[in-house]
Amino acid sequence: MAQYNPVTEAVLAALKAAVGAEFVKNDPETLTKYQTDEETDPRLFHKPEVVVLPGNTGEVAKVMKIANQFNVPVTPRSAGTSVSDGAIPVYGGIVLLMERMHKILEINEAGMYMVVEAGALTKEIQEAAKAKNLLYAGDPCSADSCMIGGNIATNAGGNRAVRYGTTRDQIYAVEVVTPTGDIVNLGARLKKKSTGYCLEQLIMGSEGTLGIITKATLKLLPLPPYRLDLLAIFTDLHKAVTLVPNLIKAGLNPTSVEFMDNKFVRSSSDYCETKLPHYEDGCYLIVTIETFNEDELDTKMEQLDEICESSGAVDVLEADDRVWNLRRNCLESTRSISLIGSSDDLVVPVDQIANCITHLMDVSKDFKFTLFCLAHAGDGNLHFQLLKGDMTDQEWEDQVNGFHAIAYPYVYSLGGRLSGEHAIGAKKLVAMEKVTDPVELNMMRAIKRALDPKNILNPGKIFNV
Ligand SMILES: Cc1cc2nc3c(=O)[nH]c(=O)nc-3n(C[C@H](O)[C@H](O)[C@H](O)COP(=O)(O)OP(=O)(O)OC[C@H]3O[C@@H](n4cnc5c(N)ncnc54)[C@H](O)[C@@H]3O)c2cc1C
């Protein structure tokens, strides 16, 4: 168990001197606000002792030096949309909030890159790129509210990852404050690089345990001018998910391949007050194709239409924004059914996605919770939402643990992993320690100890040191 000191008057005074008194908050309302992220189970909340809002990289570095000096833990936080309890300050201490560092510093059209502060909103980055007829390809479904620093720290995925990869594929370089308070620039605006360890990639996806990202240089791409979204509806779930690897093999290079089971179709349709065909019995597969040439788009759409129909789709429609709205609101929609739920994010090889979804949905029938399933199907990444409903807390915990005890080893047996995009956070720490090769886990621990000898930065996440 990590041992830390409390945030004393001396710590508060040092923090106020570092960032300005108005940006150091420890009133009860603020502390309550930052005791959780998207977590809804109060048993998992932890209050910070102080919330600090630095205004620049130098101030972040000062906060880390103070934290080391006084042995106080620090939890970096961007928008707090983590669904893996990543932004919860498990050991109290300081929550370091990035929201003041939100500027887009440079958009370079000729060089096709953008430099941003880590607290810039993902949506604003996407819009700024689009205004220059360029594409920032990172696109988590939470883009309206999350920040780029949080995306980099979790290696966020989303709807376009099947074509463009996850956040780590969109980044040239990062400016980082180390756990001991040094400032370093990692990576470079280069197409290729074989110059020592690839430390920028180590920081990406490290969930704020190895450094605080303060700036990033993002890759921009040409924006494809032609786009069509298609909704393929299936009444047989297995047929819907079996189609996915065929679609990838056909060389259509889709931008998105999103799957919603019928429970999500119904909950999100009710929530959005939008009813599309087969509301009662349909699973939806949303496929987006983008091209630089109109004829290519027509050819690919014909091909896609044929594949969907020959795979057993009962309806194939051109999808408008109502369909994407249903997809975006899936998670929100289940909250009106049960406030307490457990979202799971698992990833398997794309050719195993059909087996995995159908098998685990069958397994879930032996449990009392309600299971909803959606997937970024084109990259093998599935999300289960388990809803508590009418159960005692103990029963709920036993049910969820019982399901995970079957699901996680099964996913590993298929060559999968515990998280495709939401990361491990505090939520899957115990599972991570159970399923990870001990040698791999010890390599991770050795890196953490070397960079953060006092275990100051985001303790209680990914694994125990
Ligand atoms: C409705 C909804 C839809 C979602 N859809 C997707 C999706 O499609 N794809 C996906 O990948 N995720 C999705 N998520 C999860 C979440 O939005 C992502 O994990 C996102 O990247 C978190 O960003 P944030 O700004 O909210 O970070 P936070 O929640 O504040 O932090 C996330 C983690 O990163 C660390 N961190 C934050 N900022 C920094 C920093 N500057 N330096 C170092 N560490 C930092 C935190 O300590 C924490 O561990 C969704 C969440 C919701 C609620």
C-alpha cells in the first residue's frame, strides 16, 4: 500500500506560490466534483485534497516538484470522461486539472501539422483542421467533451480507428513533464525515425503514470471530399458480426464499421426519440466509406451493398446523421435505465469478433444483469454495458466479477487484450495483474520505478508498483 503525506498548509502555500492562489481550490464543492470521472458507483469515488489548475508547462513542472518534495500523489485530469476510473484520485492528494491549457498554438497547412496545448478540446481540434480543409483523424465518441491530453494518455480510439488507427497514430511529438518535474520534448515531426527508444510512444497510452502531457504536435491529413454512410440492418446478430472481416478483406478501406445490438438500438432510439426501421428486432451495422474520387465512392458503395445483402442484411439504407446520433448516445441512453452499470472494453483480432460477441452474449444469459453490446467492429473492439437493475450491491459485484472471470480469460484465449481504447485505469487493475504475463508486468513496473521513484504520478492505476 502506497504511503503518502497529507496536503498540509505548507503544501497549499507552495502550490499557491507556484500557480497563483485563485488556481488552488480546496473548497468542499470542488473536492466533491473531482472525486469521480464517468464512474457512477459511489463506492469507487475518492476525494482529492486539493485541485490545482496550472496555466503553463512551467507551472505543471513546479507542481510535480512540490508533490515530490512533500510526498503527495498527483492525478492528472483533462475532461474526466474516463470510463475506467482513470481520473479518480485513488490516494487523494492533488488533482492536476489541465483545462486552462486549452490553446491551439499553430496550424501549419503546408507542413500538415498542428501544435496544441494538452487541454485543447478534441472537437475544437477537429473543427480547426476541417476549417483548413484538413483532417485530424482522432475521433473518440466523446470528442465533444474530451481533451487531447486525455486522448493521448489513454490512446483513445473511436469511430475512425479502422482506417486511421488510434490516437497514437495521429501524434508526431509530445511535450511532457516527468513525474519528478523535468520538462522534455519527445518525438519529432518526422515520417521515420530510428534514433533510440521511442519514448513518445511509451508516454502515449501510459494513462498519466509516466508523465504529464502538456503539448502535442498532431498529424493532419487531406480531408476526403466524398463520403457515404450506410446502415445495414440484420435480425440475426451472428450474421451482422460475421460480415465484418469480409468487409475488411474486400479492400473497401472503410472509415468506420460500427455495430449496435438490438438492446442498444432500442435504448438509444428511445433516448433520442428517433425510431428507424427494425427498432424492435434489428442489430445495426453502420459503415462509412470516404474517397477522393466520386466514381470510386459509387463503385465501393455498390460493392458494399452487395456484400451486406449477400450476408443476410434485411435492409440496407443510406444513413443520415440520425443514425450517428443513435450511435453517439448509446452509453448515455442506458443511464436512464440504470444509473449503476459497468462498461467494458475488450479487443480481439478482427477475425474473432463474431465468435467473441456471440459467445459472450450467450454466456451472459446465465447472469442476472442486462447486457448491451456495441462494437467498433472493424477493429475488433467491443464494448459491453452491464446494467445493475434491481440487485443488492453485493449481488451486483458477484455477478460482474463472475462474468469477468469467464470473459477475460476467453478474450485472451482468442489473442485479445483487456482494453482496446478505454485503458486499464483503477477499474481493471486487479484483472490486469491477473491476466498479464508476469515478465511483461515486471518490465512495466521497472519502467515506472525508474521514472517515478516515489510513485507520485497517478498511483493506483494500471498495476500496483
Ligand atoms: C459517452 C462517452 C463516449 C466515449 N467514447 C470513446 C471512444 O469512442 N473511444 C475512446 O477511446 N474512449 C471513449 N470514451 C472514453 C474517454 O472519453 C476517453 O478515454 C478520453 O480519451 C478521455 O479523455 P479526457 O479528456 O476526458 O481524459 P480524463 O478522463 O480526464 O483522463 C483520462 C486518463 O488520462 C490521464 N490524463 C488526462 N490528461 C492527461 C495529461 N495531460 N497528461 C497525462 N495524463 C493525462 C488521466 O489521469 C486518466 O488516467 C468515451 C467516454 C464517454 C463518456
